[in-house]
Amino acid sequence: MDINREVKRIRNTLIIAILVFAVILSAAVGFIGFQAYSRSVLSGCAEALEDISAIAINGLDGDDIENCIESGEESEGYGRAQRLLDNIKASDSVKDIYIAKPVSGEAEGNMMYVVKGVTDEELSDYPELVRGLGDISKDEFPPEVLSKFKSIMEGRTVEEFFERETALGGVYSLLVPLKNSSGEPVAVLGLDSGVNAVSENRVDFIFYILIVSAVLILIFLIIMLIWLNRRVIDPLLGLKMQSDVARSEAESANKAKTKFLREVSRNVCIPFDAIIGYTAIARRNVGDRQKVTECLDKMQVAENNLLDHINRILEMDNPEAFVSPSVRAFNSAKQETEDNKSVLKGKRILVVEDNEMNREIARDILEDHGATVEEAQDGDIAVERMVGLCMRGQYTYYDAILMDIQMPNMNGYEATRAIRGIPMPESIHIPIIAMTASAFEQDRLDALRAGMDEHLTKPIDPKKLINALR
């Protein structure tokens, strides 16, 4: 049996199965969360309308409103009621607020308006929607909505909350009784809240659900890949090593396993780099949405901590050895403040990276801490630029160089060796820091042998990067 081929077949099959399961699981979690969130938003909308209705009811005189309805004449108290509803409407607390009651007789099936809150804009833009004492609606309310008004007036329900369509679009409506001193309903106080505001909250929530789902998929995939390596791939490779005939092939099998794990590390770190980087960018542009900022802060800390766990698992045989350090790292990460924002002010950094997204994230971090950033898309471009600077005597033009390892034309090791080979005064040494998704100890040693000063893994940890450049 070809063990290498069997390992590859099992690995690919399980990766696909794990990925499909993770997507389904994340989708289910997202759907359940969205439903719960929608119910919570609607509940919050109802509570807000209830609070406003309580303020309005406290400011209204039910007996006076009843006399106005019966006489058809506006009183001084009616004027106060009109101003109260106008003020509530003008405060943008609600989309509409009014007092009305169902009518009978020839106009049965319609509503009689008593008082309706209006704004100056409505008076000029929508005069046909302005209603006063005794105005009869003309098929504005469908039968199912009229029945809710009647239920309130007859005392069968104490309030009604529902969604309906109006001339100005969809609204959520709350109906409560306006009672006289005897406790009898004399009219209905209606409040409308725009559906769009709730919909916008839902859209925002969907966006964050997608981010969280993506992170969950990555976390689950990484954990299962580690399990796959330890529980499936290692035992299969062990069978091969048990054979004296295949002993000579054991070294190549271990190299294949190492290469596989390195590729897994790279392929997982790159999307994590994007999540962490763009989460940081989004946080700085999110405005006053405090809860979102706090959520993104916690997500970034968790992602950095998770990556540290996984890198240590890949490098160590005893994962329990880093439990305490990882907790300390998590706690210390939360203590980072804005005091570090200008630690690189005045420094010029060259970022050598073939991936545009990674260059953008590195630039954002560095510029946010006060540095001036220049870019090179490949190792040969960086070497050519350094040669030109040194020929002009500008040996210290750059304070440091951030160097990617895997680039198409000249990799980071080759570029570093070439830069170290450029004649410079002995007193001048430009720090070159490796930025790579390869997190193995061998990769760090290779970087140091090539002439680099430091080895940082992706996704970029802003705190580690800034400390390396101090």
C-alpha cells in the first residue's frame, strides 16, 4: 500500500467533510442567532413605543378629549393635546402619533381622527395627511387593523402591537386606550415606528453574523486539521516506519508531513490576517457605534490568542505547556492603549510584500503608529531600491525593512542576503524583520541565517510588530 497516497486521499476527504460540516454548523448558528436577534429588536421597538405612549397618556386629559369628540369643538385642553403630540412627532421619537376612534353609521369601516401630531415639513410636503378633529379616514385602515381599534375601545385588549402599511411606507404600530376619569376608553392613542430603522439593524447584524461565522469556520477547521494530523496521519505514517524495508522512506514521509502542516499554517494564517487587519480598520471607521467597537476589540484579541495557541500546538508535543502563558498573553493584550500611537513617528519603513492585502494591513498598522511607509512588491524591487540609495550615500534612508518570505521573483531570504551584501559603513545596520505565515522553528532559524534580525508570523500582531520596530 502506498502510504503517502493513502494519507493524501484521507486528508483531502476529511478536509472537505470538515469544511462542509463547519459551514452547515455556522449557518445554523447564524440563522438561530438572527431569529433571536429579530425578536429582540421587535421587542425593543415595542418597549420604546410603550414608553412614549406612557408619556403621551400622562399629558392628555381623557375627559376633555371626550367632550371635544362629543361637541365637535376644540377646547383649550385640545390645543395642549395638539402641541404635545406635535412635540413628540418633532422629536423624531416616532414616525406618527395620533388619537382616533372607530366610527359607525354611514362611515362605518373608517376612523375618525381626534388629534394628529404633525411637523412643519408635513404641513408643507404632505398636506393631505394632516388630520384634525372630526376628520374621517378614507380607507386608510384595512379591516384587520380596524378590528384592533375596536378591540381596544371595547376593552377586550389593553394594547396592540403589529406591522402595517401606510401611505408613507411600512410601520410598526402600537395602540393603547385613552380613558376618561371613569376608566372607560374614549379614543385610541396610536404610535407608528418606521420599519426601515429595524431593517437597518438587521442588516448590520447580518454583517457581523457573517464575520463571526467565518471565524467559527476557520477555528473549527484548524482544530480538526490538528486532530487529523495527530489521530489519522501520524498513525498511518507510523505503519510505514514499522517496516524495515520502508525505513529509508520514513524521512521523506516526515518531510511531506511537515510540508503539509506548513501549507496548512500558511493557508489558514492568510485569511486570519485579513480578518484581523480589516477588523482593526473597521473599528477605526465605525463612528459612534460603541457596542460594535467593543465586539471587534474582543474579536481581535481572541483571534490573536487563538493563532498563538495553534502555532504552539504545531511546534510542541505538549499543548498544556502554553496554557498559562496564553492566558497571560490574552490579559496583557487587553492593556494596550493609545499611548503607543506615535512610537514610530519620524521613522520610514519599507514593506516588501507581494500580496496587496497584506501590504495594506501592514501600512495601516505602521501609519497608525506614526511611521512613514513605502512599499516594494517583490524582493528584487527592494534590492534594486537599496542599491540605488546606497550608491547615493543614503544608507539610513530606511529605518527598518519588513520582509515577506514567499515572493514570486526573489524570496525574502535571497533579498535579505543581497541587501546584506551591499557595501555599507560598518556602523550602519538596517533592521530586517521577516513577516511570514510559516511559524515553525526551522523557519525562524532560516530567517536569522539569511541575515534577518527578527521573525514575526502572520497574521500581523500589531503589538509585536511595533515592539520589534522600537
